[in-house]
Amino acid sequence: MQRDTEDTLPLSDEDEPGERLSLVEVETVKARPPSRRKRLWQVGIALATVLAVLFAFRGVYSPRQAPTAPAPTARPRFISPPLALFASNVNFGAMIINNKLFPKQPVLLPITQDDYTVALTASPFHPVTCHISHLHSGEPDAGPDQHCQIASGITGIPTLTLNGISGSPTYIISLVLGLNDLPPEQQAAVRSTILAQSFTLHQQTTVPVGDYYAAAVDQNGNITSQRATRPLQAEISLVSPSGIRNVGPYFCDNDVACPGPTEPGFFPSTSSRDWLLEINAAVRWRFTTSAGQVVDEAAYGFSSLVYRYFSYDTTNGWHLDVAASQMFETPDELGNDNCIAGAGILQSQLQGSSGYSFDFPSSIEGCFVKINNGTASQERLLWRFGVLLAADQAAHTSFPNLPIAPKQEIDIIGG
């Protein structure tokens, strides 16, 4: 996600402006009666005193006048404390926040202090505890524990009403749970389920004669390409990224899945005990002859954005929640994954450019990518069949190591 009020202290004797006046000790003189001049001076003082009293109480003896309306003053502005959403990528379990139990999470709270200790208990996961510091001062720190994450400045979060509090959170304090937070036998069961049920997407198309296709890709994302001398069958599929680390870091170490997001809206309204994971995936292109002989293949790790819900019950253990996972399905998930993988390869090529954007809808056939480098020149790249191509002269000048896209490939994608 400062409002310190400075108190004004009275000045000490040493701080008073000007010079200190010395005290004069006055002795009472019991001598002769006062002189005429002195008596007149005393009478004058007495009259002045009476007039001062009458002036002070004039409102008591004079007719009351209608009071004058006070000048309008600005209403004091009430600034409410920022709100924090304490959430997890599981939709069950209890939280203890600074020794207060919340049997249902997520939890929305006003931030009134700097330090927070948050514990999450969601069996069968191991309990997790996070220590957050400097939250109220606007410089939050969750420490090195990967279970504890802090997000701020997130846009698009609607007003939430949770545990009797309404508002839009300034911070999201996430307690994320991954495969390693389960007992070993359950880790193995979930991993098997991911491998069996999360990598089923595949589509086929054809590589025309003369088109480029990927023959190999190394760990640094460098692609070896070929041009087809005969039509080839091309199959794209979603596979496990085991052994693939050519673009990254996008993966959780040594696992097939990362903890999923904790932002509001990611969890469906369901009574199931759901756990959201982001599947570590790769896009694989495999090219074969008409007889089915494999010619070449190349796989690309990428930031998958492939989310799956897994549900738990004590009878059946963990299983894929198919109904809940359907909320993430898109009309062409593989097409999106294909172009995201291409964007990852492009990112490794960009140096000094401000970014990129897709010009056309994603497809397994390919997509154009426009370079946003702050100049008027048009630099377009073509991602097709696992190969990054320069689609115009400006792009080839900036990326001379990339092949120039044949016109037939540009025309096919709609360029």
C-alpha cells in the first residue's frame, strides 16, 4: 500500500522570544498616607476597573441581538485506513490473523498497524505461517518465505463484502500452497493426475511446401529452422515441460504446477474443497510425413496461464474438478498457448524495445507480432510453426538473425 500528526509543544523558558524581564521584589511601605496625586491615580484605576467589568458584562444588561451566522467551514475529511485482502489459492481452511480466528477465508481487514502474523490451516496441507512487516507504512515486506506474497496497485477489483467489511482492497496478502505442502503420497497422486488429465489438448494442420518449420530449439530459445520440400503434417500439443527450460523463469522448481492466483473472481461458487494450480506446460510442434514418420519436433516452455482446479475429499482424495476448471476454457486455447510461446521466444530477442503486441487473433496457424519501440517504423514479426520470422524489412533490419517470412506465409495469416 504517514499520517503522523506532529504535536506542537509549548515553548520552554529558554525558547521564549525576546529578553527575560527581571523580577522586582515589591516591599509594602507602611509610611505616611498617600499624596493627593497618588489618591487621584488610585481613583482613576478604580474607575477603569469598573468600566472594564461593565464592558465585559454588557450582553447581560443590553437587549440581545440576533446572533450572526458563523462563516462556513470545510468539513473535516475522514480518511479511512487501507484494506487488505488475506487470501489463498485454496477455498477452504481457517486463518488466524494477529491471534484472531477467521474460520472462513478470504478475509478483508482495515490495515491499522505495521506487523501482521497470518496462519493458514487447511488440511490435508501442512500449516503455513506468514509474517508481514511495514504494511501500514506503505512499504510491506513478506520476507523470503515463498508461501507469502504481497500484491498492491491491482486494478479492476470490485468492491468486496467479506466478514462484515466492504471495500476494495489496496493489498492482497496471499498464502499460497503448492505440491510440496502436501504429504509425499498425496504429492505423487496429484502429479499423476496432472500428467494424465492436463495434457490432452492437440490439433493438426499442414505445413505447405516452402514454409519454414522448427527443426529444433535449444535451452536459450535459439531455433533451428527448415523449409518444407514436401507437405508435412504438423501437430501441436500441450505437454509437460519436463526437461524444457528454453524460456523462463516461468516455472516452479522441480514441479509440474505452480500455486494458482488468489485474486477475487478466480474461485467459482462451489461447495467443493478446491485448490487452484497453474499448470507448468510447454507447446510442442511435431512434424511428420504422410506416412507418419517423424521428421522434426521442437518444444517451447512458456508462461502457460493454464489453470486447473483440483478438489479433495477424504474418500476419493484429490481429483480434477472438471466443472470448475471449465471457467478457464477459451475457444482456441492451443492457439493462444502457441502465440504466448512465440511471445516468450520474442522476449528473449528484444533488447531495448518497449514491448510487443499481437496484430491478429491467436491461432495454431500463427500470428503477427508488432514491435513497440517508440518509432514510426513498422516492425512486424511472424510466429508460425515454431519459427520466428521477420515479416518486413524494418523487422529484418532490427533482427538480422531471423529468416524473412515468405509472402505466401504472410498471406495465409492475413498480412
